[in-house]
Amino acid sequence: MKIKIKAGKQNHIVDFKISMGNGKTHMTALASSSKELDLLQTAISDRNVDDDIIGSIIAKAISNKLKLPVEFDYDYSGAGFGLKLDIYAIIKKLK
């Protein structure tokens, strides 16, 4: 999934591979190749203090595509970015 990351005055488009997570982390997002990882690293280094966190940008892009609430998992300690579905918001939509 290609995601546009605004960092500073630059826009970077990075291709991520989204896969199943484990435990409380429902999904993980990893750069799809070493080239994409280099683009991601450039986006991280171009960030300003007031820019959104990269994980939050990824979660928002996935949420917009799925039309379901997705949150960045701040407690995820593996490779890439951990993401969680907001199960309570999904259940509330089903009522």
C-alpha cells in the first residue's frame, strides 16, 4: 500500500507491506523493499517537530481505505509499525 508521508516541506510516497500482527497488534506495516526503507528513513529525517508521527500517518491512511478506525500501536516493539483496529468503535457502528 502506497502511503504519502508529509515530512517538513517534502512529500514522500512509501510503499508498505501490510501483514497480520499478533496479540494486541492486529496488523504490521513494513517498508516493502530496501529502496522503500531508504525512502522511509529520508521521510523520518526530514520531519519537523510539529509533523504527525509516521505510525499515525500510516494508521490514518489505512483507516481511510478500510473505512474502519485504525490506531497506531505505541506499545508495539517489533519491526515496522504496529496497528490496531478500534474494536469498540467498530462495535458501536454495528449497533
